[in-house]
Amino acid sequence: MDWSAIVTAVSLIVAIAAACGAALAWAAHVWPRDDGPLVDAIDRLLPQIQCAQCGYPGCRPYAMAIADGAPIDRCPPGGEPVVRALATLLGRSEQRVDPQLAKFSDRVARVDETRCIGCALCLPACPVDAIVGAPQLLHTVLIEECTGCELCMPPCPVDCIVMVAR
Ligand code: SF4
Ligand code: SF4
Ligand code: SF4
């Protein structure tokens, strides 16, 4: 029996297993797991607007990231109430509210109707359908629906959408 060949083969297998383990550990760190109840509970507290302003491609990915330790104050549409609810759920009572969130939740969009040309380009940009109007007609914002996210501003070709105090 060629013992050196056997030792070499066993060493190779051990090395491959160690490499696979390290790769799996790295993948688990880089890609947070969608691990059921906790992610579900966090996701239920998020607004489900799917606007990606948190830096993640939607509410569920952000919920997964929070479960993995990401900051809980990255959702402008949710604002301070969502931060507070997440802090309570996760026991992160020390979490400070991002001043940027307060800025968003205090403001709403308003259409300057003297300049609106009725192009309707702002309609699909609003994740909560807070803008009403039809092509060639003036558009207006439903204040009670508006989250102040500003997503409607860039598409407007005449810059007639402004943010005002709620
Ligand atoms: S910013 Fe808030 S509402 Fe928008 S996708 Fe992220 S978690 Fe969802
Ligand atoms: S700021 Fe604009 S896009 Fe955002 S919710 Fe208000 S109307 Fe909709
Ligand atoms: S994008 Fe601007 S100009 Fe066009 S309908 Fe909306 S508010 Fe009016």
C-alpha cells in the first residue's frame, strides 16, 4: 500500500473541505439569510413601498439586512415611526433617528400648478400613487398620501414640483 499517496489524498480532501467551509462562511456574511420569523416581523413593519431609498432593492432585502445587523434608520417613507417600531422589536432602544428621516417625514411635495404642463411623467415615479391627474391636465399631490420621498422631482421636465412643510 502506498501510504504517502493515501496521506496526500487525505490532506487534499481536508484542504478542499476547509476551503469550502471558508467560502460558505464568507457567503453567509456577504449575503444575509432570509431566516423566517425575524425577517417576517421586520418586513411587516416596513412600508412595502419598494422604493429602494434605503439602499436595498426593496423592503424584504432591507428587512434581511436589518436582521443581519444593518442600521434601522434608512427608510425615508417610514420615517421616525418605523424607526421606533423597529427599535422596540429588536431591542435597539439606543438607536438615534437619522435627522434626514425627520426632514423627509416633515415635508410633502406640491405641484406649482401655474407651471405644470400636464405631461404625467411624475405619475409612475410616485411609489404611493400620491399624485393625481391625467395627461394634458394639471397634476396635484394628495398630501395625506405623500411620504416626502422626492422621487417625483427628477422626472418633471419643468421643475414645477417643490417640497414644502407638511
Ligand atoms: S426605503 Fe423603506 S419603503 Fe422604500 S424599499 Fe426601503 S424599506 Fe421599503
Ligand atoms: S414626494 Fe412625490 S413621489 Fe414621493 S410620495 Fe410625495 S408625491 Fe409621491
Ligand atoms: S412631471 Fe411636472 S409638468 Fe409633468 S405632470 Fe408632473 S408636475 Fe406637471
